[in-house]
Amino acid sequence: MSTFRIAIVGAGPAGYFAAQALQNSATEDRDFAIDMFERLPTPWGLVRSGVAPDHPKIKTVAKVFEKIATAGNFRLFGNVELGTDITAEQLQSHYDAVVISTGSALGRKLGIPGEGLFGSLSAADFVPWYNAHPDFADLEVPLDCDTAVIIGAGNVAMDVARMLALEPSELDSTDTADHAIAALRKSSVRQVYLCARRGPEHAAFTSPELRELPKLEHTNVLINKAQVTDAQVRLGEGAEKDVRSNLEAMSLIAGLEETHHERTMHLEFFLAPQEILGNGRVEEMVFGINTLVNGEIVPTGETRSIKCGLVISAIGYQAESIDGVPYKSGKIANVDGRIEGTNMYTVGWAKRGPSGVIGTNKSDASDVMKLLVGDLATQPKQESDLAQSLVGHRVVTQEGWEKINAAEVAAGELLNKPRRKESKADELLKMAGL
Ligand code: NAP
């Protein structure tokens, strides 16, 4: 039996699915010893720090991750950062193959004047803030204004808009960070504008997300019926299934009986971000109004302005670059997941960019692990265990993580929540017994 040692860097869905694909490709003659490195004290990536707290069902995939982690021949090295605590060179020499699954953590920039003003944030900061990510616990989110503008028409923009427009007590039974629940409870935000630069038929939302909007018990949801009907007429029978379903969901919302809740979410289309105005902080969002001419989006030359105190852009992400790992155009440079000229591979958003749902990473990782396994030499390397060079470092092992997990779940039970997340890295390390 030959045991190949594989390092996986990044304990998010793509990393776990890569581990699972390797575990599934073990044979009588060949198996894999998997070491998963994660820079945070906690694993699960976006399942912990991205998925909206009011979507607990999506997080049940974590049970699959824990099964993979406890299947044997798997070690977790939490609180270990590639580029700081270990190098890509070390990994390449100690392991038969290295898998980079570090995701896309940086928010794309709008590149418009005023983007740097206080009160202008990226969803890449706001989302981990409400999800108790240690790096964002101290983020200043000005919620002392009546109106917030969210830019983008994808599911992240939708999550952000919902979090701001929900009645805060609806978050009490969720695993939203304590500091975010406290801040949202004090929030003055009552109008949330979700602004797309193109038409309803171009929106990147998926229809289940749209279809849950009418179920919001304490929020009015407004959408311009004429814009949706126009899109339906434009597309006629030729619309793709997903687009048709989205337009049906939007039409349903637009046709809802008027409600008179304190909070309102507005879905707006054809608004291209132009400038953020304000004296020291965000005061106004200026859009150029777009229109469709022969199927092309073109500016009308007119503008629309929304007075607001908070602007959150949710227009996509890019991967962070890592020392010693080739990087190109916001992703880890790769060909079908292979990082050429190395024994490194990449999966998930780091490989293909920020697209798809959690499950997309399963088939993606499985395809790349097939290549990895096919590329392996006939005999494993005989290097020493890299763990020896981490002696003295506060490493969160699987056992340590299970202690954190159990403590968070137990603290949550008392409050009728799935868990009460700790957002301070040092506290998390203490909970792990370190
Ligand atoms: P996304 O789906 O790619 O949406 C990005 C949005 O930003 C698009 O509407 C895009 O509009 C807009 N945009 C890009 N550049 C812009 C600019 N300069 N000005 C104005 N708008 C701009 O990205 P995402 O929302 O970050 O989501 C990432 C992935 O995670 C997606 O696959 C999503 O489905 C998934 N996700 C899923 C869930 C869920 O399942 N519940 C939740 C969250 C995220 P254009 O189309 O005009 O470029």
C-alpha cells in the first residue's frame, strides 16, 4: 500500500470536496494522508462566514465536512497561514501534491469617485462582519441613516439587502454575530435599495432567493411591475428557463398586495453606479440611468440620485494572491485546475472565480482531483512530516476545532440558536485549549 501525502490549503467547501474526492479514489494499493491547512482558527470557509444566517439549511452541508474530517487519514491545521507560517515551497517539497482552495476573499471595486468615503463598504467586508469572521469584528458599519443602497444584482447583494431590511428580532434565532445583532437592532435603516445596472432579465439572482422575498413578514418589497412586464414581452417565449422563473418571481412580487411595514426593500433596474457623494461620509449615491436599445445596454445620459448614508457594493470577488503561487486576473493561474510547472492544483473560487453554489464545488473538485491522482508518481515522497516545523505554533487540530464547535453549539442552545459564534481569534484559540 502506498500512502500519498496531500496538502489542502483552505478549509472551505472546495477544500473539503477535494479531500472527499481523494478519499473516494483510494484503492487497495493506494491511499491518501490529507493535511488541511486553514489560516483561521475555524474551518468551513463561506459556510461559516459567507452563507446568510437566515439560511440555516444551506449550512447543513457542514455535516458532510465533518464526516470527511473524521474519516481517518485527515488532519486539520487551523490557525496556520500559507505565506506566513508555512511557505508554498515547503508544502511542495513535503507533499506529493498541494491543493489551493483559498477562495476569493477580496471584493471587486466599483472604481467610481467617492468609493473610499466612510459608509461605502464592500460585501466582502460586510458579510463576514455579520458572520463573526475575526478579521471583520471591528468593522464600522454606519447604520445611523434611513437609507442604504446595495449595488449588484446577485445572490450576495440579495443576502446583504435582506440582512439590512429584516426586522432584527428575526435574527435572534440565527447564528448572526452578537455584535451585528446589537448593531442591527439599533439600526435606523428603513429603506434598502438593491440596484442593478441592467434589466430584470439580466439579474444574477437565483429564483429561490427571489421567491422567499414575499415571505418576509416585516418588510415591504417593491419592484416596478412595468419593468418586469417589459422584460417578459422583450423575451417572449424565447426566455431561458432560469430567466423565465426569475421574471415570474419578480412579477409575483410586483403584483403583491401593498403592505405597510416600517421597512422596505426596493429592487431597482437600469441604474449604473456613477459617483458617491458626501462630505467625509456617504450622503448620496448617483447613478446613470441605462436603457436597452436593440438588446444593448446604453446610457440615457440622465442620472438618478438616492440620498443615503450607506452604500454596499456586491459586484463579485477576486482571489488574494499568495507568495509562491502563480496568480493571474483575480484567480490562481491554472489550466483546468493544474498550476503548471508545479505539483500544485487549485479548486473552487480560487480556480474558476466566484461563481456557482456550494454544490458546484463538488464536481469541480472531483474533476481536478482526477487529474491530480493521474499525475502522481508511482511512489510517494519520503519527506519528513511538515507538522514538526510547526511545533510551538498554536495549531487548531480537528480535536481543538471540535471543542470550539461543541462550545459554540452549547452556548447557542441556551439562546435557542444553532450556535453562538465567537468572533475573536484569541478566544477561539482558548476554546480550542490553546
Ligand atoms: P454574481 O452572481 O456574479 O453577481 C454580481 C452582480 O454584480 C451582477 O448583477 C453584476 O451585474 C453586478 N456587477 C458587476 N460589476 C458591476 C459594476 N461595476 N456595477 C454594477 N453592478 C455590477 O456575484 P455574487 O452575488 O457575488 O455571488 C457569487 C456567487 O455566489 C454566485 O454564483 C451566487 O449565486 C453564489 N451565491 C449563492 C447564494 C445562495 O445560493 N443563496 C448566496 C450567495 C452567493 P452584471 O450582470 O451587469 O455584470
